[in-house]
Amino acid sequence: MSAHPVRHLQRARDLADVRYAEPITVRDLADAAGLSPSYFSREFRRVFGEAPHQYLLTRRLERAAALLRDTDWTVARICHAVGLTSVGSFTTAFGRVFGLSPTSYRASFPPATRHIRIPLCVARSYGRPAYRTFREDPTPEASVDSPA
């Protein structure tokens, strides 16, 4: 018994979602779906409303937007981290989708340092006073030296 045809397409879409940062081709996605590249492209567009290449680019740009908001990485580093090779093409595509350049997009959000997430136990540990005692400073003891 074979799987429903849409299930094959979902398998390819899942592959694009997981491996977006790798150099994936339409042939790789079609192989994951068990279809020829041309038939795969037509069916993918019919079912999901966009071409496989466009879907992959959209996932990459969404991830790039998250990295721009949440890190202080350079635009070039983000471009390469999401699987794109040309910073110029990345900037153009990003502007087309988000309406701003990557730098302007980043500037419209609070600095990434405000998003640092650390476990609560670590925050509490570092928030404790360095010299904590149950009582105030110990009282000085009376001198036991007596004049003889």
C-alpha cells in the first residue's frame, strides 16, 4: 500500500524545513518525495501554493530574520548560516520579503543582548550576595589580656 501523494510532498517539505542551511536542490527534494523533479515541482506548487525553491528561500529568510533579531552576528555570517552564498542576493531577497534591509530590520528591534536567556538557578546563584551570613558582623570579643 502506498502513501497518499500529498504525504510524499510533505516529506520533501519537512526535509526543506530541517536542512534549509544545506545546499539543497529541487532534485534532492524530489528524490525525498520519490517523484521526478518536474512533476514534483508542479505538484508542490499546486499543493503548497509556491514553488519548492521559493519555499526553501522563504524558510531561509525567516530563519535569517530570527537571527537578526536574536543575535549580534554580522549580516554576512547570517547569510551563510542560513545556506545562502551571496550577501547581495540575500539583502535583495530579504528586502523584497520584509520590506527593509537586514540592517534596518535589526535596528527596528531591541539589541540582542536583552534576549540573553539563562537558567533561573544560574540567575539566582549570581544574584546572591557574595558574603552572606545569618547574622550581622560578629561582635568583637572582649580582650582577655589583663594587666598583671
